[in-house]
Amino acid sequence: MKKKAQMEISFGMIFSIILIIVFIAFAVYGVTKFLNLQKNVQTEKFKSDFQDDVNKIWASSLGSQVYFYSLPDKIKKVCFEEDEYEGNLRIFTGETQSTSERIEHLEISSPFCVNNEDGKIQITLKKDFGETLVQVSE
């Protein structure tokens, strides 16, 4: 008489495997959400830091300073263009505009964009004696 090999998996073992898969899925989901939150915080920090730097130059009688900012890689460029309704700072992810922000005390003589290269952008803020607004340039 020949005996066939049988593999029996208990209900407890199957339930344990399912739980492991569920835990791994939740861990991946949580890490992904955390990384996205970090990118959003970094973008908001850029806006806040930029407004603070503009305010520092604006409060002085004159000055010129080059500032470096860190941005997430998903942001491709930051553009400056005066628009009464949408704001003067635009952040682009690819070809589409993701956010628009009004930066106070800022004068933009001609529209321009700064590309995000390796997570860094460089912006020059300048105010001459007797001027009331800060000028921004590359």
C-alpha cells in the first residue's frame, strides 16, 4: 500500500500568515504617508522661511542677500509672477501648478522661474535705499 504525502496547514497557521500580510501592508502604507507628510512640511517651511527672509530685507533700509532653500524632489520649479488674484509665488510639480501663495512686501519686475536642482533653489532678495518693496531675482 502506497501512502501519499499530505501537507496539512492548521487554521491557526493560515490566520497567522494573513495577519503578517496585513501588518506588512499597514507598515508600507504608514511609511508612505509619513514621507508624503514630510514633503508637504518641507514645502510649507520653504514658504514660511521665504516670507521671513523677505520681511528681514524689507525691514532694513537697504540690502542684498542670496538665499538657498531646500525643496522636495517632486517640486520642479518655483515661479514669481505678479497676479492680483492668485498671488506672486507659484510652485509647480511637473507642468501643473500645485500651489499659489501671496508673499507680502515683494516686487517682481519681470516674471521668472527658478528650477529645483537636486532639492535646492537659489533666490536673491534685494532692496535699495528709498525703495518700499523687496525685489526678487535668480
